[in-house]
Amino acid sequence: MKRKLDNVNTGDLIKADIYSRPNATNGKYKAGQLGFDDLVMIRHDDIFFLETMKMKADLADKIIAEAESQGKDTTDLNVMKDLGEKINTSCKPIHRSESIMTAISAILMLTIAYGVALGIWGLALKKSILWFGFYGGIAGFLIGLIFVAPVVTTQRTKGRIQDVMFGVGVTLGGLGTIVGVLGIVAWIIRAIFF
């Protein structure tokens, strides 16, 4: 007879899934020091964090299976500690608040970068630096809010969030830098020849 799971919430189901896996029951998660022992302390409504831990368990299962297929003895405590370091480095979970704060910092970075870049163009064109900077700041804010924040807030691990922020800095931040440098060049040309 099948038991109804109507009264069980998603967070408890994720915890049950992780604790019922073969690598949890045979002690490999514990030997690798993967941090699954204290899931009981995590609130069942912290779904974002628990789903991240589920992703970590998926990665752990994959890495352990690969190690076993290569002939490594995963019952050896030292082997599991090495694998655990690899897993923990690859998949360090973050809380939702950290991803939100990172998104806010990305928006602020783009607001300042585009504000300064267009402010330089105001100087080059002998217009109001403040108004150009203000409009540049608005453009940077909107770019960050529309394109960056939704991507950053969905990241679940430190590695992924660092990769996304690097991409934002190189592409969108780089674009702001190029606009600013072109403004400086235009200002210098105007100062020399006009």
C-alpha cells in the first residue's frame, strides 16, 4: 500500500532523498566531509539552499562513481577525503541572500561604470557632465536590473556566481570601459584640434 505524502513538504523530501542515497547510507558522504550531516538543522522551507545541497549530492555521486570506475578504493578514508575536497571546492553552496547581495553589487558596479563613462562623454562634447553621468547611471542600472540580476540570483554555488560575475565584468563592464575610453580620446582630440 502506497503512503500519501501530502503532509510532507518539499524541503523534507529533498533531505530524505539525500539521506537515502547509497553513498549516504554507506558513509561515503560522511567520510568525504561533504556537510550533509547537519541538514537536519536546515529549515525545511529553505528550498533554495536544500536544492543546492541536492545538486552537491548529485555531483558527489557522479565523482564517486567516476573514481570507482577508475579503480580507486572509495572505502579508503584518505581517498574519500581527497574526493570530498574536490566536491566541496566545486560545489560550495550559497544562501539566496548571498546571490541577491551579489546581484545588487553587480547593478551598482554597472551603474557607476556607465555613469562615469557617459559623464566623460559629457565632458568631451562640452555638455553637462552631471546629466550625461546621470543618464549613463540610469542605463547601467537598467542593464544590471534587466540582464544581470535575474541570472545572478539563480546561481546556487560560489563557483557559478564567480563565473557569472566574471562574465558580467568582462562583457558589460568592459563595454562601459570602452565607452569611457572613447570619450577620453574624443575629449583629447577636441582639446588638441578644436
